[in-house]
Amino acid sequence: MTIWPFKSRPGSENTIGTIYGMIVTRAREPAFYDGYGVPDTVDGRFDLVVLHLWMVLRRLGADMDSRKLAQGLFDLFCSDMDANLREMGVGDMTVPKRMQAFGQAFYGRSAAYDAALTEGREALARALDKNVFNGRNFEQAGHLADYVEASVAKLVSIDVAALADERQPFAALDAQ
């Protein structure tokens, strides 16, 4: 099942396409579904794209000069979600409602992850359990929280100007 393909765009938007491509590629890694227990469903894949997008936007938000890049990245995410809804056969009248739901999901998860990250690993695991595992797998959510904390730390260590050139900006995926 191919979900959320991305297209690089020419010129300055190429960096945005490259970074978004890294996010989507990482979210598709089989290890998340096999080793971390993330449901291999449209919702599970969406949650992983949102999680990785949040991590990158969080990193970009720490750099005042990166606002345009962050906005372009979020805009590409929205365009990709819109295109995928249409590709899945969602009607033109329904797409705006679904896009609004995607936006609410993104902002709600982002706020929950931001708050949880400052509270510590257990709070982050609870937020991940609620949003990614539908409250059904706290143990796996804890494993995913370890990955998220390591990825956030790795992203902080990467210079924003070199982010698009980074081969793998996220932490290594552990086998469980």
C-alpha cells in the first residue's frame, strides 16, 4: 500500500521536497509496523508522518531563519494529504472537511507531543499510546518514545542549513 507519495519541486522548493521525502520514507519503514507495533493502516501511517513532521518542524522552529522552510514543509504536507484523499476517491465536497480534520489532528498531536516532551519519557509514551496506538499498547509506545527522544536529540545536533543534505536525520530504528 503506497500512501503519501511526494514530489520534489524545482528551485528553492527542492529542499522542502527533499526533507518531506525523508519524513515520508522514514514513516514507511517496516520496522515501525513490525518491531514497534504501529498499526499498518492508513491511520497508523498518517500518525507516523505527523510524528516525523512534528519532529522536523520542532527543529526548524528553534531556528528563527527557518520559518519559510517550515511553512513550505507544512504546506507540502497539506497538499500531499489533499492529493491522497482525491486519489483514494474522496469527493470534492468532502475533501475540505477531511483536510480540516487532518489539520486538527496535526495541531492536537503537536501540542500533546510538545507538552509531553517537556514532562519526560512517560508522558511522551502516554501521548504516543493515545495518538498512535489508540490507547492499547503502552509498552510499545514506550519503545517509540525512546526513538522519538533520540530523534529529537539528533535533529537538534544537525545544522538547519544542512538538513536536506543529511542522509538520515532521525535516530536509528531498534529491533525489538
